[in-house]
Amino acid sequence: MEKKVSQAVIKRLPRYHTHLQELRELGVTKISSRDLGEKMGLTASQVRQDFNCFGGFGQQGYGYPVDGLLESIGRILRLDEMKTAVLVGAGNLGSAIINNFNFLTNGFRLIAAFDVDAGLIGTEISGVPVCAMDTLRDFCREHRPDVGVLTLPREYAHETAALLCDCGIRGIWNFTNIDLHLEIDTVPVENVHFAESLMVLSYRIGDRTKRD
Amino acid sequence: MEKKVSQAVIKRLPRYHTHLQELRELGVTKISSRDLGEKMGLTASQVRQDFNCFGGFGQQGYGYPVDGLLESIGRILRLDEMKTAVLVGAGNLGSAIINNFNFLTNGFRLIAAFDVDAGLIGTEISGVPVCAMDTLRDFCREHRPDVGVLTLPREYAHETAALLCDCGIRGIWNFTNIDLHLEIDTVPVENVHFAESLMVLSYRIGDRTKRD
DNA sequence: TAGATTGTTAATCGATTAACAATC
DNA sequence: TAGATTGTTAATCGATTAACAATC
């Protein structure tokens, strides 16, 4: 029953979720693999293969119920279970993420931020308390956050990641331009590397010029 | 001579670049595919295959010269050509990117930001002037920026992307939680979707629990 | 020359697509 | 029942890995 789910499929799950949410908002109650695929730029075959990694969500001759499918995918992604996160590095990027990113709709409660800046410590950013960096260890031991968000300068990324792992963190969301995933492979790491993304864009627009 | 370069290879190029930069800083002058692969979590074969998409950068019996390889990859990614960018939406996320992200080291000059907030218009963020949203069209016609950075509310993403395309933008760097790449396929779009990344992490830590 | 390591071809592996029987 | 569409198996395609001759 339990098929091994490939990385490619997992990366598509959030997109399915987003598109299904959109459909639900539009009042659509059922969708065929063909229509969903078309909307997302995938083949109907691929959509069905993807869903069947987790079991039969559809009904022959009818399609997939939007609500049920959305809930199933949400459960697979564990969006229904509330998890907690701490953010390390409450500077520009860190505070932007606190202010902008909706942790709650993604199943996370951001319980604290940490920084070395004395001017920030003791304040709140969008309701999230900013604590002193040297209280991070004790805080994690006490509150056992599930995920650590790294938005600090790259120089401190490794040691902080190590500290978090040491305190039993379950995952790291890494905004640092450093490949953490290689050294710490006991704990899953997801990277958000702005520069890599822009470089790919740079390559792709360059390519385009040649064609003109 | 011109092999088709796969998406997978292109996505690895920025990582090669970063790792080679690191090596150069450490004073390393040559590296074998085996050692580079080990450092990056790839096989030696894959490293050689990747580089040979673009031509023979190495020397048999010796390896790859770090400097030369770095420069070649930089040129492939067009990091050596200076391009220009405008940012649309100078709120929290937008200003964080302006303040934090080093456009210059990625071959871009951020020449202006645009917003509807009268309080921001006329100010500067890290030396980047913030202009009124309704001047965007004229500005683009005059200055012909290469890339548009979308950090505005998702509701306005589509119309703004359309406007930019209309003014001859060559690429879009999209921070909006919307799949732009499907509708506008004349212009390359690179997406930075925070939520998707966190959902994948959520899935992966969930998975881990079962094993314990 | 001997050792090392590339460039490149062939083999393998995995993911996507196509096809179709099952069934709502 | 007839039409539609899934679930699933088989075929294809592409990417990764292995192997090895070329050569520095």
C-alpha cells in the first residue's frame, strides 16, 4: 500500500493545495484530473499518478471532490496539525517574514524571535516577542519548538543550526545563502535561496536575447 | 555542439557557483569532479556531465581550475553582464529585499521601487528611490529595466505583470503566492514561494515522527 | 612512464506519459 | 444503459550513474 513518494510529487503537493483552495473559493465542488492538470500545466495522467501515491481520492466517471481532496492533501502536508516555530535573526529579513508571512495558515504558530540587537530585545514584532540570543537554548529546551527559521547572517548559520538540532528541533527553514542540508542530515532542512532563484532568471532572460 | 540544457542542470549552476566561490576564498586553485561532487552531495559523474553541457572546462589528469570554472559558470549565468531591475511593492517584504538582498553581486542594479503608499513615495530605501505606482509605465518605457520584482499583494500581481510585459520587461521575479508562469509564457518567471517551501518542510518533519 | 582525472558513451534508474480496463 | 473519468499497468522519455578510453 505504502508506495515511496518521490521528491517531485511532494513538491507539487503545495501547488495542488493552493489551486484547490482557489477552486473552492470559486464554488467549484468537483474537478477532473484533466481540468486540474490544465489549470496547473500538468498532464491528467500525472495528476492521477500523484494522487494515487496516497490513495484513491477520486470517483470513476465523476472526478475528484474539491473539498475532500483539499482536506486530504492538507492532512498529507500536516497543515491540520498545529506546529510551533522560532525565528532566529529579527533584522530586516526576519522582521519582514514575521510581518508578512502567515504562519497560521500554514499550520505554524511563531512563538518567539531571537536576536543579538539590544534595541530589539524585549520588543514585539506583530505580536511575536523578540528575545535575547543567549536565551535561545533554554527557550528551546522548555518550549520544544518544531521548526527553526534561520534569517540571521550566514556566518552564524551553522552554529545556530547545530544548537537548534542539539535542542531537538525537528526541521529547519533556512533563508541563509548556505547549504545546510549537507552537514545536518538528521533534521530536514528546506532552503529559500533568493540568489539562486535570481541567477536562474538571469540565465533564462539571457537565453532569450540570443533568440531575438 | 549545442546540447539542450535541462532544467535540472540549470538549477544546479547557481550552487556550483556558490561552492566554487567558497573554494576560491579558501585559496583552492583546482578541484576534481569527485571532490566537488562530494562537497555538494552529487556524484562525480553528474558534475562532469553538467559541465560538459557547456564545453570542456577541465583538464584530464588534473581536474578543474577553480578560477576558470567560476568565471565560465558566471558567464553562463550572465552574472558578468549588468542588468537592471525595478521592484513593485515597497512594503515590508519589498523593503526587506531592498535592504537585504545584494542585487549587485548577482549582476543586477535595482534602479527604482514603486508603491501606492503616499508616505513612501519620494523617499529612498537603501539608496533606491520609491516612486508612485502610476509612474511605473512611463518609467519602464523610458528606462527599459530587464527584470521586475513583484513584492506586492497577490491581488495586483497579474495586472502588474501584464503591465510590465507590455512595457517590454524581460523577466519577472515573483514573490507573490500566485502561479504567474502559466499565463505569461512569453516572459520567463522565477517564483519564490515561501509557503510552498514551508509546506514541504511540514510534510518532511511529519514523516519523521512516524519513524520514531 | 605511471597515475590521475577528464570527456563521453553505454547502462540504469526513475519519472512522466499513454493506454485501457474497471466502475461510477 | 451510455458516457465519463478514475486507478493502474505498460511504454516512453529523460536524467543519473557507471564504465572506460583518451590524455594530461
